[in-house]
Amino acid sequence: MEQAKPMRKKGEINSGKPPEVIHLQEVDILRGRLMRGDDRTDKKELRTSPRIPLDCRLFFSSTELVEADATLLDLSSTGCAAESETTVRIDMSLDLWIFSPNYNWRMHIDHAVVRWVRGQVFGVEFLNLRPVQRKRLRQLVEKFRAQ
């Protein structure tokens, strides 16, 4: 007896390509949505400030891992989205170091929490920012928005 093929869900990629290629396509699709601010996959996420698309380096650490790197996809005064080969989990506390593409500035966020994870892309909320950090973040967001 021949087994029935499982039904494909709406929006599911079925190209006959290997799973790792499909995964990369899904990451590219998600990255595009994040860059446009179009995140239809998670209605619970409520953004309190505008996100600015960036291409910066992000280094992060936690009690569970020594140090890892990521590509910062976007930044706001309350959080960011990043892509990394290092696995993170929801509610993981992180220390972050954000570096500009040419490394002429950097910023340290000493308390951030992972709020969502989709593949290698994750969203982080900045918590307990000091007034000087909050001011610097606002300035950076405004600077990049003007470019």
C-alpha cells in the first residue's frame, strides 16, 4: 500500500530542495520581513519604537555561553533583531556589545533578554538601560534613520 504524502501547509516551501537549502530560504524570507518591519508570523510582538535596518556586528554573552557573534539586522531604542549561528533561547539574559560597520563606535548593553527566536534570527529587548545609554541609543537610531 502506497503512503499518502502529507498535505503542505499554506505558505510552506516545497521545492524538492534539501532541508538546509529550504531553511536558508526561510531565513532570507524572515530577514526580508524584519528589514521591512513586516512580521506577520508573530502577532504578539508589539513594538514600542521604530526599528532601523542596520548591518552591524553584535557580540553577546550570557551565563550559559562565553561569547558569540551575530549580525545586527535592526535596532530601536528598546531592542534589536540579530542573526547568529549560536543558538539562543527565549528568556535568555544577554550582555550585548554593538559595533558599527567600520568600528568607529560601540555600545555596551549590560542587560537584554531574548524575546523571540526563529531559526538563527532572534529579537532582544533592552532592559534597565541607564539614562546615558537610552540617550545614546536614541541618537544612534536618529542618526541611522537620517541616512
